[in-house]
Amino acid sequence: MKILGIDFTSRPGRGKPLACLECELANGTLETRALWKWTSFGEFEAALTQPGPWIAGIDFPFGQSRKFIRNIGWPESWAGYVDLVAEMTREQFRQIMIEYRANRPAGDKEHKRVTEKVGGAFSAQKIERPPVGLMFFEGAPRLRRAAVTIPGMQRGDSGRTVIEAFPSVVARRFIARRSYKHDARSEQTRQRRMAREELLAGILGKELQAAYDLQIQLKNLDSAIFAEDATGDSLDALCCAIQAAWAWQNRHRNFGIPEDFDPTEGWIVDPGTVLPKFTCRRIEY
């Protein structure tokens, strides 16, 4: 099975491209095949429309919290409010987020989806440091237009499946909350390089195999590619591919998505986000 891990950004370019790692999954082994750096959304859109079968794990929030959606009066379906967002300009979306936050009391300005609370992620409303809200703005409408299948959220082409990934969930298994990446050169320290090396060693070891039921083999790519990329984009793409591969291996259990999943919000797919109280079942659209 073809597996894609995509590290997303809200404004791709030469300085900050989208990173896409292509892998092949067979008999529990995930082999890396190629790493691309895309400087435009056009390349991302083209990849989404490539014939399947494939599954991609993409690192951006696919949805917004139900609380925010209800408070602001958006349609209470994922397709409904994503189509609404698709009609906005980037600046219009930014202003909506800024104005909403300005009128809220302290501690209640940016709401988290259930999956963000479970996975330790930022609110999808956040538009700076990091601008994950803008990543949602740029990414979710493109998933709608590409007519991919998003388990439990969008019934599209069954050969092209996309799940929401979050590399930090993988990274914390091996290096806890130590920082391993930074876009600014002045912050690309030896300590972060060591953290990347430790994370990569963990990914290639037995602990990952136990948690994800996967063995990772770096084929056609040297391990230095992942350790030396101080932005962490290449390593994050690998983590996304791991989560997509785990989801594919759990496709008969609705890709590992828990029973209490809210299809309006979306879900970060990883064994670490399936809490003991949750069970997995096939979700109807």
C-alpha cells in the first residue's frame, strides 16, 4: 500500500516548503521511497488527485471545535462550514478569528476540539505561533475539492484516503516534550539536533514496533536526511507516514478512530489518542 506523510504549512515557498514522504507498506514493514519538498499548493493539490490506492497522513487540523462552530453560527456539519470557509479570503478568515477572540473572556478565547485535548495539540482557532488556524483555512477546503475520503467525515474516492496526523504524538513517545526543530537558524541548536537523532533512533527501534505494529526501513533515503533537517519537516513527514500506516492497518476498525469521535470536529489518528474508555467501530457518514 502506498503511504504518504505530509508536513503542512499555511504558506509554502522555497524557505518553508511542504514536505511529502512517500512510503510503501507491506507485511507490517514501512519502507521509505522518496522525499519531496513542494513550494506551492499546486503540487499538494496534484498529489491529492493522483489515482489510488493510497492513504495520506497530513499534519494540520481538519476541523474546528463544536463550541466555536455553535457560538459563531456556522453550519453544524463539517462539509457545511468548510464550504463556508472556502468562500472567504485569508484576511476575512483571520479577522473572524481575531474578532471572536477579542469578545471572549480570558481563558475562553480559543476552544479546543476533543482530539486536541487528548493529543495535546493547539486549538485550531490559533492563527499565530503556530498558525494552525490558517493551516486549517488552506487545507480543509482543498480536501473537500479533491473529493478524498476522510473516514467518518467525507465519503469520497475510496482509493484516496486522508487522515489527520500530528507528529508530536509520535515524538513524545521517545523524547517527551523536548524541542527537536525550529525554523529560525539562530534556534537550530545542538540540543535540538541531538533530540532529532534520539527521536529517529526510537522510530527505527523496537519501541515503535510495539506501539504501532510497524517496522520502519529507510530505503532510498539516508538517515542523515531526517537528522540534519533542522526545521524538522522531514522527520515530521515520517511521523505522519507512520500514523497513516497505522490507520491503514486498522482500516477494518474505522482506521482506529474511537467511538465517541465527533465528525464535525475531526480526529488525530494515532494509537496514543485512543483512550481506554473509547472503543472503535465502523462510523457511518
